Amino acid sequence: MNSATGQEPTVLFVCNTNGGKSQLAAALLRQAAGGTVRVQSAGLLPAHSINELAASVAEESGADMRSEVPTALTEQALRAADRVIIVGEARVPELEGVTMERWVPNEAPAGLATDRERMVFLRDDLAARVAELNADLGTPPA
């Protein structure tokens, strides 16, 4: 609950294309928070579609991102969010009055040979971060 407004907090995940990392993080938080957090995602240069491999590994963990559409980042979305989390190295312009944090996913070990193995590694990294975020927001795990 957003103590300032008495409403559910809004979390905005941002990456370059809003097709993979930010959508995956958003899907994981929607799943973890069970509707107690307003979750959005956006990208600097939105892709034409969701990354199919990211959607598949999200689905394996019970999260859903298949119905999402890559969306362009706007100043309004940045200002409306209680938490802005940049996932990866996207160069989001600084905006006065908006605090942003950055999650740089861990590098997948060299022994992970396939794209699927690397995407599962990314999902698990983001899921651990999302669990911490969910606890910070004070929302019970779903």
C-alpha cells in the first residue's frame, strides 16, 4: 500500500525494447504480488512483439506476459510510478523528482550453452530481485 495515497504502489520496469527483461520482471512481480501492486513496463525503443523465449520461461514459473504489448516509455509513466526500476543498461534520461534504481542482471555462467538455459538463469535472477522488492513494498507473497 502506498502510504502517501492509501493506494496500491505502482512499479514501472524499464529496459531498451520492453520485449524481454522489463516484461519478464513485470510478469514476475504481478505473480508475486497477487494484484496488490500496480505493475507497468516500458522501453526506450519498443520491440514489435514480446520475446517468445522470455514468455515461455515466465510461463514455466507460473507468470504470464504473453498478453502484454511492448510500450514506449513516457515522462508521464515515470512520474506516476512509486518505484522506477531500470532492468539492464538502458540509458533512461534523468528526470527531476523521479528516483530510479537499476537492476543489472548477473551474467549467465559460461557453462550455460543454450539460449533457453541463459533465459532461465535471467528469470531466476529477476525472480530473486522481485521477491526482495515485493517484501520491500510490504505486500504478502501471492
